[in-house]
Amino acid sequence: MGLDHRLTFLLQQLAWDLPVLVITVAAGVVVVLRRDGGPWWKLALAGLVAIAAGQLVGTFGFFAVSGLDGGYRYSWVASLPALLLNLAGLGLLAAGAISGRRAPTPR
């Protein structure tokens, strides 16, 4: 695979990751703006960071592996850490949502 093809592939993968990264940044801003003294916002923010890191690890890891001879056979090497980071991020995000503050509704 030539370098031009690999760079095109990297840009394409980053474009596919862009919606997830935009959503995690937007959710992170909302979490930081609504934080209070509880631990929920730290869990949620750590989960969002792990999800964003998982996306980037998967993209750049596959980019690095694809440069090897027959690297497509080793794509799981890049996918496994990305999967683990995404699962950990979803777990932390869920823990933050479950333990989150319960604001009383005004009557």
C-alpha cells in the first residue's frame, strides 16, 4: 500500500470518527457545565474521554498496522484496544448516569 493511499485511508477514517468525537466533546461540555460536588460528573467525563481515545486508538492503530506487509490480517491488533476502551468508556458513562444527581423538579 502506498503512502498516498494510506493517508487517504487515514483521513477517511478520521472523517468517520468525527461524529463520535463531536458528540463526546459536546457531552463533555454539558457534563462540565452541570457538575456539582458529586462523583457522577467525573465518571461521565472519564467515560467520554475513554470513548474518544478508543476511536482514535482504533483509527491510528489500524493505520499503523495497515503499513505492514499483509497488515489487514492483523487489524484485530488495533481493534482490540479500541474495543476495550470503548467498553470501559460506556461503563464509566453509565456509572456516571446512574449515580448522577437527581435535581428536584420545581412545582
